[in-house]
Amino acid sequence: MAIFAIISVWLLSGEQSNSPEKAEISDLNKASDYAMTNFTMTVMDKQGNPVRIIKGQEMAHYPEDDSTEIIFPVSHFTHPEKETWVVSANKGHTVGKGEDILLTGNVVITQPNTAAIELRTEELHLDTVHNTAYTDQAVKMKSPHGWTDSVGLHASLQQKTINLHSRVKGRYDAPPTQ
């Protein structure tokens, strides 16, 4: 009977250690090795030209998994002789050198010189190696003369192209003639 009681206690304690609540607590307890507030970081290409300017309210790096969390990130993707793209969100997450950045919560893509065009979604992956953005989530695109909704998109920031994946619908009002 004593052996049965010991095995029962051992099994119950094992179930509790694998619970989602325990995983959340361990995530809350992970420690950062550095953090910044109200920061601006400029990423340069091989010729020394700025290709990305990243601003944010808070950033913390976690050495356990080499991840970085950013609160309210704003990224400016610059390219000589081309429009700058600005991507903002509530949160950003990346691992390693930041080749793939996951943006979540109120993600907005705009161009400063053409602010009338705006894309919105709740989750967006930024591929910083190829300067592309993609999502499988709902997307709303606003333009000066209408709107377009879709599920999913793939955008090439350098080539200024946007491919909408599925369930595309919208409205376009022709501009007034003079």
C-alpha cells in the first residue's frame, strides 16, 4: 500500500510539472541579459547604407533561447531610390540574428510618402534577408479610392508588390473626373 501511495504522489507531481500553468510561470521567470527602453537601432548593408531603422518602446534579449522581444516596434525599411516602408505592431519576436521577425497585434504597413495606402493585420512575418512580409491571417488594405479584404498576403518590400492569397473582396470608387 505504501508503494502505491508513493507512485501515486510521484505521478501526480509529474502531471503538475508538465501543466500549461507551469510553462507560463517558467516563461515569466526567464531573465534577460540586456534590455533597452525608447531605443533606435540602425541596420546597415555591406556598403554602410542604412537598410532598416528599428525603433521601439522596450526591447529585451533572452539568452536561454537567443530570443528578442520588442514592445511597440516600428521598422523603417529603406532602399536607395525607392520608397520607404514602415511596419509597426504591438509586439515583435525574433530568434537569433533576426532574419525572421514575428509581429503581432495591430500590425500596420504604410509608406510615409503615400500614407493613404495602408495594410492592417494581426500577425505578420518579416523576412529581413529578402525584405518580404507574409501572413496567413485576415488583411485589410485601404487606398485613397477604396478598400480590399483578403486572407493572407505576401509582399516584396523592394519590388513594391503585394500578392493577396484568398477570399479577396473589396470596393473601388473611381476618382472624380475633372
